[in-house]
Amino acid sequence: MQRSGSSNANSRRGGRTKAVLPVRVKGTDGEGNVFDELAHTLDVTPEGIRLGSIRREFNVMDEVTVFYRQRKMQFRVVWTKKLKDTKEFQVGLEAIAQDNDKHKDSWGLDFSEFKAQAMAFRASQAPVLA
């Protein structure tokens, strides 16, 4: 599994919303080849998504465009994981434009529970002043 140094499970700011949504992923791979493939989300947050059914290997920091319905969103790869005994990958993507309201509208999901979890997490991480 490839992971960037700044992103790991312990630094996640809150929960994920499980959502299996069909998406189209477009970009240019490390060899300069243009790709366009169908995939689906597994989890969605205001800041990023986890994709399944990816049939090519991405590198951390690659940028891709994800299309959902009539919407177009830019993401950066933060981790990849090859699934055992398959040719498929799961990929963690972080939104390049951190416009949370835009991404909320893009997915058509209510992230109010996520926001409450994120606020509680941040409060739990605040230094204790004595």
C-alpha cells in the first residue's frame, strides 16, 4: 500500500459517509497516456473520496478529474491499495479545491453528521490548558 506522509488513518478529521456512486475518472498517467475509466465511490467526505474498481495504478500526488452526474471535480491521489488476487485498486482521493459546500452539492449528500463528528474530533485534539 502506498501512503503519503501527511495522510493516514489517525489524522482523519472525522467519519466517512458510505456511498456507492458511479463515477468517471479521467487524467493522464505517469507515462503520459490519457485515460478515461468508470469506477465507483466507496466512501465520501466533504474533503475527499475512496474509489473502488480502479483498473490502473496511480501514484501518490497524481491529479485526476472525477465526473459525477453533470459535475466535474478535481482530486489528488493520497493513497492506493491493490486488492489481493485481482487487477483492481482502491484509491484515496483528496479534493484539490477545498470548497466543502461545493462538494456537498456535488454528491447530493447531507454531511451534517460528518461536520458534527469533525467538530467533536477537533475538540478532542485541542491542547488542555491548565
